Amino acid sequence: MIFAVELQRRLAAQGRAVRSFAAHPGMARTPLHATYPSATTRVLTTAVSRVIGRDPGPAAVGVLTAALNPQATPALFWGPTGSKTAPDALGQPFAAVASDTATAAALWSKSEQLSGVGTLS
């Protein structure tokens, strides 16, 4: 979240048309749960996804809203809400830590250092 918020801040500061969004599918029933290293985690997440998870299509509504809806704002964290089969997308404000500019600057600097790529600095 911190990186997405900081990327948006830097893009806006430079007047770029590109925007940075943060979005999630919630608990989705996908093969991802079979990839965890811990057998316990694999079993638990698979069981939980059967109970509260959405199929991949409906789960994607938050991500698709952020990517495709011209009225979506990067100032919110997008995800699905409501029905498991036909959810709506909901944007929620970021937690305060995600907007902490000192933390964001440190993360950005460390990312540049570790990747060897400096951009939007």
C-alpha cells in the first residue's frame, strides 16, 4: 500500500496522466492457495476460501473497477463487497501508515537502491 500511494503521489507531482491504484480480490477461490510452503496454511486457506471465498470472476470486481472505471480514484483501496456471486466494488480510505510520507520516502529510496533503478525521484 505504501508503495502504491507513494507512486501515485510522485506521478501526480510530475503531472503524469498515469495513475497508481491499489486493489484486491478479497478471498478468491483460486489455485493460489495450493502454492503456500506450509501444508497447514494450504489446508486452512483452501478450507476458508470454500466457505467465504468468491469465484475468480466475481472476486475481480475491485481490481477491474480500479483499472477500468474512469470515476475510480487512486485515493482509495478497491475491493469487492456484498454478494459472493455478484459483488459491488468498494473503495476504502487507506490506513494512515500507507500515507506516511517519511516511511514512503524511505521505502522508495531503498527500492531504488536494491533494484538499481531510479525513477520519479
